[in-house]
Amino acid sequence: IGATLAAQMLLSTDSSSSLPRRRSSPELKEDIRNGLEECIGNTPLILLKSLSEATGCEILAKAEFLEPGGSIKDRVALHILRTAEAAGQLAPHSGDKVYEGTVGSTGVSLAVLCRARGYLAHICMPSDQSIEKSSLLEKLGAEVSRVPPAPIVDQNQFVNRARNLAREHSNNPDIPGRGYFADQFENDGNWRAHYDSTGPEIFRQCGGRLDAFVAGAGTGGTISGVARYLKPRLPQLKVVLADPHGSGLYNRVKFGVMFASTEREGTRRRHQVDTIVEGIGINRVTHNFEIGRPLVEDAVRITDEEAMAMARFLVEKEGIFVGSSSAVNLVGAVRTALKLGPGHRVVTILCDSGTRHLSKFWKQAGNVGGAWDMTLDDVLDADSRHKG
Ligand code: PMP
């Protein structure tokens, strides 16, 4: 035994790392991820039994809340950083700083990956966002600029602020390194991240069989990238946008024009939507949405009440605690399934966890009761019940 152990513990040097490695047992294959980045992607595809039984369709959801940075945006942040490095726009530990305007998950994904890859991160966000978000970013070592919400899109709007700060950084010879604007709304690296990973994973996990893909859009990267991968392989596939009320994207898909869909939204905030749903729904045309829009066949509009009821339903029946955009996606998936009829397979995304949404969405959604008595009708009628 002593000799075997000694043999196993013989140190060898792995060519990809300067660290000495112990030789593993010949019968067992090692399964070790080389850092955080190798934990991104390859998330499970979950059959949601409760929703599947209630609709007669298979409702499958990609568990992006299990990503190490907490959301689907890990894929995008990694792809954008790698592409910029390959293009010579970023070099690790050179003082280069990544700037981004974001209200949420992209900031967290960039903050963790910038740490891991040797960059500083500077996140610009509207000052009306919850304080938890900016303090989380600061804990992760990112700089945060809280920008007053702008009634119109001008140079002070948070995305433009990030763009300008990156430019000022690069133009200032007194600051080390360069400024790089990640630009998730317009950057092709966003939809390509989903074309390269999310789309192929869904196709493989479904064994090439699915009838509909349903997703909301914030930048549009997810729906465009997945649609562009799947559609040529599955020409019959229906790609459906799940849009929170107040977003202009529903009208863009249905009628080809962008206009505010509720009075509540009005002109108060041109880019943000007056809903408690965070991360999806927008009132401007972005490159990442437009690049896949011709493949989006239909759109479903979803109210806050329906999303909250769905989020409670999912906890009650499945023990899965998701955020607001995931709940919107699920309502969209169910409505699509009911439209297609029994026997179809509908895939959607669980973008992030409910823990990111405790102070806004879940505060309003309330606690889940002790019984298992909710029905799908309670979810789909939530809006009319709310209005009385
Ligand atoms: N859910 C959450 C929580 C998000 O932050 C985002 C991105 N803003 C999305 C969904 C939508 O993803 P996409 O930007 O790819 O449209």
C-alpha cells in the first residue's frame, strides 16, 4: 500500500500550470475545473414537471442561475473579454480597465471575471438602483459610478457615461493602461456568446428535438444568439419573445415599430421600463436584438402580477427560486405551450436566482404559503384577479 501511495503521490509537472500536480489513480479520470472560468456554461436543462403536467407539453428550462457569477451574463462577459484580448484591445495586469453601463447582472459577471483575468472594472449604473447592487460590485473590487437617472438619453445617461469614461481613460497619458468599453447592447460578442455556447448546449441537451424557444430580451443577446444557432438546424422552431409590459419590443416584433406599450411607461424614461421586472424589456432598438429579430416569430406580453404568481408557483411546486426575468420567461413558455397544444417541447431560460431580487420583485411577490394549492390558472389569471 505504501509503495502504491508513494507512486500516486509522485509529483509531476502539468504543462498548463507551474504548480506541481500529484499523479491521479489510473482507473479514475480527473474532473477538475481550471479556475472560475471553466465553471461557466454547461448548465443543466431541467424538466419542470409541474408546468409540463399542467400544459401537456414538456417545459424545459436552462438553469443559468447556477452560473458562478449568478446569471447567464457570465457567458457574455467571458466572451467579450476574450474577444477583446484576442484583438489586442486588452492585456491582463497592464492597468487596462473595463467600463460598462449596466443595471445588473452584466456588472457582476464583468466584476468577477475582470478580477480573475487581471483587469480593473468600472461599472456605471443609475442611482435609483438598489444599494445592494452597488455594494456587491464594490465588494468584488469594481469601481461604481451611480449616475442620476436621465429623463432623456444624453451624455449623462449611464451607458454613455461608461463609454465616455473609457474614452477619457484611453486619451489620458497620465492614467496607466487603456479604457475598454464592453458595450453589451451593441457588441457582437454578446449574441455570439449565446451562438457559441447557449444555443449548441440546448440543441445537444434536447437531442435536437424542440418546438419552441422562448426568452425575454434586455440587450437581445440571448434570444438572437440562440435563435441564430437553432433556426438553421430546426426550421420549424418557433422563437417567441417574452416581454414585460411597458417594453417596446413586443410592438417591434408584432408590428415592426418601436413604441411604448403602456401609458405608465410614457416618455418618463425612454430606455427603462416601468415594471418590477429587472433585466429584460427595453424601449430602444439595440444591435443585439435586431440581429436576431427576423427570426423571432411571435411575442407575448406579460404583466408583473403574472410574473410574481409564476415565481411563487415555481417555488411552491418545484422548490426553484428564480428572479423576475425567469418568471416572465416561464409565463411566456406556458402561453406558447398552450398555443402549440399538447405534445410539444418548449425551452426557456432561468436567467438568475431570486436572491438577486429580494428587495424589489420578491418583496412585492410575497412569501410562498405552506400548502401546495396553486394552479396554473392562478398564474394565468393573476392579472384579472389583481384588477379585481
Ligand atoms: N435576465 C436578467 C436578470 C438580465 O440581467 C438580463 C440581461 N440584461 C436578461 C435576463 C436578458 O438577457 P439579454 O441581455 O441577453 O437579452
